[in-house]
Amino acid sequence: MADTLTPEQRQKCMSRVKGKNTKPELALRSALHALGFRFRLHRRNLPGCPDIVLPKYRTVIFLHGCFWHQHPGCRKATIPISNYEFWLAKLRGNAGRDKQNTAILQRNGWRVLTVWECDLKCGEELIAKQLSRIIDTCRETGLDP
Ligand SMILES: [Zn+2]
């Protein structure tokens, strides 16, 4: 798919995606907190440094930018045409590492949820949907918040 952003737009877009503590992420976290879930953020000692860690449920949540982590089937998951080879290697590399990290975590008994940027950015309804996914996954452990 053609990439139509100007370099400045791309720069802006990337810094927004890369930045942590974005609004939808905060909304998701405060909703989890309000429901009584206790979690930790950005644990560097876990593979891939998950964005949200729920130790009690042995569940980790990755909040992934659709471009940087190449959300399958997402219209944001395009490879820029300029410097194509560079981007292809970089973005494929990111996606490959994500898979590896997930596999390692699962082997160690963690439940792994991925929430994509586009699953959150379109408002409260989508955030609620992701929230109930997280709650369902945690409930499978037989524990309540
Ligand atoms: Zn997406």
C-alpha cells in the first residue's frame, strides 16, 4: 500500500505512537484500576517489557502501535516506500521479536494479551471492549480483582 504521509507528518505520527502514557492507554489503565486490578508498568525484567503487568493473574498486556509492530491486516501496518529495505527489515524485526517474546512469556506461564493502538483510539466503546477482554482473561485464572 502506498504511503502518503509527508516526512513531517510521519515524524509527528511516529512520536505520537512511540510515546507512552498516551490518552487511550491512560483511560485503559484507570478503568482497570477502578475495577480493582492492581498492576505494574513497563517491567524491564520481562521479555519485551510489557506495558501492563498483572502479577496476581500472571497476565501481561502489550499496547502496540500498529505501524511499529505491524498489526496484521491493519491499514496502518504499511511499509514506507522511501528507504523500503530499511523499513522492511526494521518492522519485520519488531514483529518477529514480539512473537519471540510472547512465546517465552507463555512458556513461563504468563497469559499474554496484545491491545493494538487502533483498538483503543476510537473512544470509550473500544476501550470497554478491550477491558472486558482483559477481565475475561484474568477470570480464567479463577481469581477476582
Ligand atoms: Zn491496527
